[in-house]
Amino acid sequence: MKGNKNMASMGSSGFLIIPWLLLAESAALFSAGVSSGKSTPAVFVFGDSILDTGNNNYLPTLSKCNFPPYGRNFPGGKPTGRFTDGKVISDLIVENLGIKDLLSPYLDPNLGPEDLITGVAFASGGCGFDPETIRSMMALSIPTQLILFQEYKDKLKANVGEQRSDDIINRSLYLLSSGNNDIGSTYFLTNRHLEYDMTSYAAFLATQASESLVELYKLGARKIGVFSTLVPGCVPQGRTVGGGGRERECAEDFNELARLYNGKLISEIEYLNDHLPGLKIVFVDLYGPLLGIIQDPQRYGFDVIKESCCCTDTETAILCNQSCPLTCSDTSEYIFWDGVHPTEKTYGILVFEIWEYINQLL
């Protein structure tokens, strides 16, 4: 049955228009977050394709998306290296904070001084905490992203001076998303599942995340939002690869590992908050809200749950391209753009749903 297309859509300003019942539940909180965002000078993002705004364009990797049909709903209809049809979470957060419309990738050679002052993305599609993920995806590892952040700090200091640079670094918002590729690809599709049981692999990933957060703290970050995974067993690729038979139900093993990791990540965050002076880390739950959309798609105006808009069910990055004859005509009906990544519409709903977590850091 077709859902109500008027339930959730994008306004001309780029802000998400949410059904009034949902809006009534959280509008005050969301508005408070936007206004208080004025005291947040910049946003810096690290991790994977959920936050990558185009860094992979400049890397020798197959994990690229700077070609059609990616970017179909981006301003100007152009592909930019964002792994969806339009904007990603990074863009929507800086826009909703009133900082700027888009978050530029740090590797963009055309970055200007204002881009540096208001924040950039270091995230790289295909990134994970597991070194095996980095080797297979040829993405920027988290340690490499942090080296680039140190390089950024030197550039910022040269542009605005030490005092203002220190102020920007101290008061800015930092976001980290990783673990999706480790769980959705590396663990189940390589020998990792023979080397680790799920509990020990989740612990391994959480330890890697904790070590990355400590290094980010040493570099000056004091307000950090750490994203959970998505719902890896319910993305189109997960349903096909790990799957629920002919009906393509969610791959429960994938989701179980994600839940194990998310739980251990929460414990690591609690420990760091207790032991690192001046640090505030907030766990940002994407898993729950996305699962809610998948379980009740009509509430949000979606009709297609199990398939992706681009191609069939597993195509992502270079496999989602113009030669595929099956790309959908109406992205708004789909929760997922490609085999792994949500559409901009879905991202917009998720940003709205997670704003209570972001607001704790403003």
C-alpha cells in the first residue's frame, strides 16, 4: 500500500518538514539546539561514509561516489563524493546549527580560510576501526584522520592566531562515526569471524574507538558526539548478503553484533567521561531511530524498505552508477539510496530524531 507522501518532505530551505505529531513532540528541543548552536564556532567530523562529504574523491580507492546518479538531489544536482542522493548528516547538522550550508571535505584543494574557521570533514567512506577494513577499503584510517586534524590545527593557527585558534578548537563540536564497515563487511565477509566470536570482536572495536577518542581529546576536543552504528542487517545489502531467505528479512547476526558493539561503546564512553577532565562525550543513537523508520515506514512517508533506489540491493560506490537501468524515479519513497546508505530524506529524519543528543553538546 502506498504511504502518504506528505508525511515527511524537504522544504525549499533544505530543512526537513516533519509530520505535526512528530513536530509537537520535539520542536522546542530542536529549536533550542539550533539557537544555542550559535556558540559553537565549528564542526569537525571523523569516521566513515555516514559523515564523509567528499574526501574519497582525492584518494586512490574504489570507495568513491563522485559520479551520477549520486548527488541527484544535491543542490545543482551534482555528485560531490557524498554517499547518498543529496546531503549527509554532517551537512544537515552544520546547516541546522546555522554555521553554514555544507561541511567541506578537508582534502578539497579549494578550501578557503572561512572553511577552515567553521569546520571541515575528515571522514572517509569505507573507514573502520579494524585495520583489515582499512586495508580492504583503502580509506583513511582514524589515526590518519587525526594526523590530518593536527595539520589542520597548524593551518588554523597560521590563519587566525594562537588565541582564536585555541578558542575554536576548545568550543567546537566533534562527531565520530565508525564500526559500520567493520560489522557489515569485514567481520562476516572475511576470516575475522573465524578469529573472533562476536562478543570479543565487539570489544575489540569498542577498545579501538576508545583509543581514538583519547587521541582526539589530546588534540583539544572537549565536546564529542559518537554515533552508534546504523542497522547493518536491515540495509538492502545486509538483507541480501546475510539474509532472511526469499523474503529478505533483516540479517539478525549483523544486528546482534551491532548491538553488542554499541553497548560496549557506551561503557567505554562512560569510562572516558569519568576519567578525562573537561571532556563531554555523548553516545548518539542512530540504530534505534533508523530501526523505528524501518519498522514503521508509512509514518515517515516511505513505501520501499528492503530495496535501494540505486540499482538493485547490493550496489554501492562504483557499482551504483549511470549504467544501472534500475535506479528509481522517486527517491522520497525509499529509505535507502544504495545498498548501504540512507537517502537524504532518511538522514534528515534521523538528524531530527537525534537532536536531543546533539543538544547536550551545545
